[in-house]
Amino acid sequence: MKGSLLAVMGCLAMVPAILWSAPQFSSSDRDRGDDKVSWSYRAYVQAWRTKDIAALEKLISKDYMARFDLSVREDFFSGFAGDMKALARGMMKCEQALAKDPQNAEALFWHGSGLSYDAKRAFMAGDVEKGRKIQAQAVKEMNDAVAMRPDDVSVLIPRGSIFLSAALYVPSPEVAKRDFQLAVDDYEKVLRLQTPVFSKLPVHSRAELLGGLAEAWNGLGDTKKSRGYLQRMMEEFADTSYSRRAKDVLSTAPKSGALGTTCLGCHVGAAT
């Protein structure tokens, strides 16, 4: 489980959020008022709506350097690989960020992902009660982060990825089904948000999303939808590791279990 979680987390936030989808205000943003919405976020909306490419490029460059995940993800990746000092350092950065801004959805999500790893360690140590308590808080924080930014792919994609990874290995069929459904909901929403610019996104970004959808729908037992996404992978990413994996899966009869259709571009092999 540790390896799979690290691989999935490693696929997150590969490009600035603006490249994932057209930015837009959510109802929660409007309810909180403009003072709670970052200036850069509003600037993205304005630049996108007016198709000001020069402004978008400037914002992307600025935003990439300021992205919160860049300040913590190496600590978390090292922590998920077993470096507890690094994990503690990443958690502390999240807690400091949240102390300054409790509405920092990315910081809250990453903190929740760290708690989820702590919960797994407790389960592995045999302390089920402690594990359940920590996991409940972890899930709450990740869900709260999405509630703050319901249309923000910087929290939707990682939450879907973490729950998909969990669903593939959790022993309880009931819990697995719940986690697969959450992953499907997040990924399908991201796909809808990305539709206007999907063809312009990098192969890795597009293929990982479609591969995740194929995996999640298969987990829910909907082989028709799963194989539909596999077919898209074959057609849209010809001569890549993604199309080859999709072809392999489609050449066999549908079955339960992991398909192995994600984390192909940066962990298993080159996409092209």
C-alpha cells in the first residue's frame, strides 16, 4: 500500500492548476465574498474569460512559483517512503499555513493526506482504534478541502487519486465501493471542467485522468464505462505506454482487480 500511495501522490500537480481546467468561481467562493478569494484566482477567471493569453502565461509562471504543493510535496513523498522527519516537516508547514489562513484548501488537503498515512501506520501496528480515529480526521480534512474549493482540480484530483489507491487495496468490499465511487465522482467532475481545453493538455495529464476513470469504474463493476475510457486511451494516445496498457487490458475478458492503467508516464515508464 505504501508504494502505491507514493506512486499515486507522485502523479499529482504535475502542471499548474490553470492547465487542468478553466478557472471558475464556485458557489462557496461567492458565499464567502471576494475578500476570501485570492487575487490570483480572480485574475485567472478574468484572463480566461477574456482569452488574454499573455496574461494567462504570466499568471501561470507566477502561480507555479507560488504553488503551495511545491513547498511540501517532496517532504510528503519522502515521508510516504518512510522518512518520518520529512513527513513531520511537511505536516508542520501545513499547520503553519493553516494558522495563517484556515481557508487554505491545499494545505488542509496535504495535512489530511499526511494523517491518512499516519492512520495506515497505526493499522499496521495493530492499533485499530487509533487508526480509525486518525483516518476519520484525515478524511474530514480532505473532504473539507474539496468543500472549500469544489471546482478546484488541485484538490479534486489528489482526493480522487488517494481514494482510488485506497479502494484498490482495502479489504472491505463496502468501503472499497464507497472509495471507488468518490474517485469516480471527482474524476468525472474534473473531466467535465477540463472539456473545453482537454485536447490541449499534456498527454500525461489527459491519460492519467482517463486511466484513473477506467480503473475506478472497473472497481465499481461497470465494465462498459471502464472499457469505454480504455478505448479512448487507445485512440487518443497512440504509441504510448498508455495506449499499449489499454490495449493489453481490452484484449482480455473483463475482470475485477487493479487494471494498472495509472502512473504510467512518470513512475512506470515514459508516456511516449
